[in-house]
Amino acid sequence: MEDIKQVPSFLIKLYEILESEQAVICWNKEGTTFQIQDPGLLTDQILPQYFKHRNYQSFLRQLNMYGFKKLKNKQGKNEFVHQQFRKGVKNNLLKIKRRNQEDIKQSFETLTKEFQSESYLSEHEKMRKQLMQMQQEQQKILYEIRFQMDRNHKLQRETQDIIDKIHQIKNYSVAKLNKLMIIIQKLPQDAQISKMAMLKDKILRKLETIEQDNCQLKDISFDKQESNSYYEPNLTGVRSPAGYSPKTK
């Protein structure tokens, strides 16, 4: 226990972070390396709990200072490895020594370049995905524009067909009206008067015939009343005398 206290605090805190079993930074299956799954969450959530900063480059500089090397695993993710840094072997932390300043400087410069390159590639991939998303949105907008244009063209054709039909009906009606006006203009005025006079005479003769028929019906009704001494049933609602019973013919 006394020996563990001689281990630099950075190594102890790094070991504790990995032993906390969270998903942001964790051991590989063999416990020989550790992976940083999300640098953003590491700086925002994990580093402030164990250190007085949340600087990712400072964290990388500390790893480089104690001789950790960065590797690429089979999945293409970054892993950090040190020969004496193993899961479940905390006493090996005593064997990890701080490197001299010249080695630290060279290693850190290399590590910084790799980090910048990865950041650039990550940013480039992010921009590429955004560009693809914008292109997809643009394709959707273009498709909608074409659809609306085709619909407008169809409506214009239908509207033009309706207008053409209205013009045809209007022209037909005007032509018929013109023909009728020509016929009326050619018809003599005295012929029109003569035709009206004939119609008037026909109506008067019809009225006289109707009146004569009414008079004959009245005479027949009067003869029956005198000869038979009873009132013939009629349609006016007048009641027959009491005790009357029609004779059978």
C-alpha cells in the first residue's frame, strides 16, 4: 500500500476511471489496452470528476508523458497501450516511469499531429454527411417543384379547354340569335298583324262555342224540372225535396 502511494496521481486516476466501468473510456476485452469511445463526453463528463480541467489535449499530453502509445484496433478505433498498464494489475503502475523532456516533446508533437489529422478527418466526415443530407433535401424540393409545375400545367390545360367550350357555346348562341334577327327583319309587318288578328278571331269563336254549350245545358235542365216536377241532382250542392226517390227508367 505504501508503494502505491508513490504512483503519480494521473496514473491512479486513469486506472480508477477505467475501473468505474462506464462506456466513454474503457478496457478492451483482454484488459491490455483502453479505448476512448467519445472524446467529447470524456472532456465534458469524465475529466471534470477526476481532474481540475476538461482539456482533451492535456489528457493526451499526460498519456504521452508516461509512455502510452496510440494504436488502431481491427475496428479502426484508437487504443492506448503501455506494457505495464494492465487491467487487474494495479501494482504494475509502480513500473511506469515518466519520460525525459526531449522524448516527451517529440512524442507529443507526433501525437498532436495525429490528433489534428483525426480531428480534420472527423470534421470532414461530419461535413460530408451534412452535404449528403442537404443534397437529399434539395432532391426532395426539386421533386416537389416538378410535381407542382406539372399540376399547374394540367390545370392550365383544363382551364383553357373550359374557356374554349364557353367560347364555342357563346359563338353558337350568337349565330342562332343573328339568324333569328334576320328572319324577323325579313318578315313583313302586316303579316304579323294579320296573324295576330286570325288568332284573336279563333279565340273568340272558341269562347262563343263554349257559351252556346252552356246555354243548351241550362235549357235541358229547365225542361226536366217542369216535366217531372223534381229537381235533377246537380253539382252545385243543392239538396232534393224531401220524400223524393228517383224513378227507374
